[in-house]
Amino acid sequence: MPGEQSRKNWGFVRQQGRDPVEMPLVMEAHRLWRGLPRELGADIEWIQGGNLALAADDRRMARFEAWLPVAREFGLPTRLLRARDLGAVVPGLAGDWVGGMHTPGDGHADPEKTTDAFARAAVAYGASLHLECAVQGVSTRAGAVSGVVTEHGEIRTPTVVCAAGAWSARLARTLGLDLPQRWVRGTVARTTPAPAVSACAVWAPGVARASSWSSAGPCPASSHERTGASSASRDAIRSRCRS
Ligand SMILES: Cc1cc2nc3c(=O)[nH]c(=O)nc-3n(C[C@H](O)[C@H](O)[C@H](O)COP(=O)(O)OP(=O)(O)OC[C@H]3O[C@@H](n4cnc5c(N)ncnc54)[C@H](O)[C@@H]3O)c2cc1C
């Protein structure tokens, strides 16, 4: 819980550009996110500032255009922007962009604050947290799950949920299960406070950025920037997942 993907990501809560099969799930997730600050009773820096995908060439722009029927089918307001219109969404945007795709209803949140808020809520509802306690395997008795073996001893239970993220396949192997998983290296960095740029999260080939600020203030004077890159472009990830 304290140190992996859920606390160290870009924080995008993005419906834009999704596979049509994912759309009902991401739209329902988005609805839940909008109510999370209230439900969790925490400032998770939820900002519904939109999502802008940038295109550096006509090919990527054509892909955005090809996705518009999906947005229409699911009633998600999304529009294509020409290069000269990008500055209205992200003032001072640099770079040589052909255009972009803008979904104003998308949002983002602070991953650390969100993970912490979920943990506090779970504890409030009776969960107990065992930090710095690796699960080494799942024990079975008479062909059924009987517990988890941790580095601090066994916890007896008839039910185990494996939510080990990138390590799930390794854990599943202790039960002889083969869980196909592909690792994609991604990075994220957080700046010191800087002048607020835009409420809109932006992703481009190889890099993404988002601002975060306390949702207590409607007009922030400064914000933190979260920026990151992934080792593989979206297209490469997609083709590798298919292969
Ligand atoms: C740089 C980056 C940017 C991203 N940006 C976005 C984004 O903008 N929007 C988005 O929706 N998604 C994003 N993602 C993906 C998103 O963060 C993940 O899909 C999500 O956090 C996965 O959650 P999880 O609970 O499955 O895994 P995790 O958050 O990794 O949690 C798994 C937990 O299991 C624990 N664990 C593993 N093995 C064991 C063991 N043997 N015993 C005990 N504990 C164990 C780990 O320590 C960890 O705490 C990004 C990911 C990265 C890396």
C-alpha cells in the first residue's frame, strides 16, 4: 500500500481514448471518482479539469478522429482541436503540435492522498493494515485456500484476494497458477510548488503532465506539477499486448 503504483502514478482519471469494451467500466469509475472526496471525507485533490491528448503528426491526429465515434456512442463530450486552439486549453503550451483531442469532463487526483484516504477509510470500516510484511505464499488444505504465509507468520483465512499489482503473477505462481502479465516501465516526478499552468491534464507521445492543488481553493496561485514518461509509446504497448 505505501510504495507502489497506486501512490506513484500520473493521477489521470481518463475516459478519453479508451477501448470501447472498457467504456462502461471507466465511465462508472469516473462517476464514483466525482463523489470520492465526499465519500472518503478527504481532500484527494480531485480536479475535473479535462484531458488533452496531443498529436505531433497527422497519423496520431487521424487516430483521434477515428476514436470520436466511440465518444459519440457513449455520450462523452470530446472534440478535436487544431494547433492554434491548444493554447486556449493549456496557456503557454510549447512544442510543434498538429493538434489534439480534448475531453473536458475528464479529471485527475493526487495518487498519494487518494491511496492514504482509501487506507484510512478501510481501517475505519474494520480493516487492519500489516505494513512491511511480505506475503510469501498462499497455503492450502484439502485443496482449498487456508491462509497466507507472511514473513511474520501465517494468517489463517479461507479467502484470499490477490491485489499485488505488478507482483501478482509471482504470487500466483506459488499456487501453480499462470497469470499472464506484461511489465511496462513508467516514471513520475513531482515538482516543488510552481505557478499554476492549467487544470487540464495533458498527455503526449512519451510524456504527460498534470497540476495538483488543494481543492479547497477555486483559484490556485500555485500548484505542484506531476509529470512522467513511459518506456513504450501507447501504440507500442497496444501492439505488444496483442501479440
Ligand atoms: C508512472 C505510472 C503512471 C501511471 N499513471 C496512471 C494514470 O494516470 N491513470 C491510471 O488510471 N493509472 C495509471 N497508472 C497505473 C495505475 O497506477 C495502476 O494500474 C494501479 O495503481 C494498480 O493498482 P494495484 O493496486 O493493482 O497495484 P499497486 O498499487 O502496485 O499495489 C500492489 C501492492 O501489493 C503489494 N505487494 C506486492 N507483492 C506483495 C507480497 N508478496 N506481499 C505483500 N504485498 C505485496 C505492493 O507492495 C503494493 O503495495 C500508472 C502507473 C505508473 C507506474
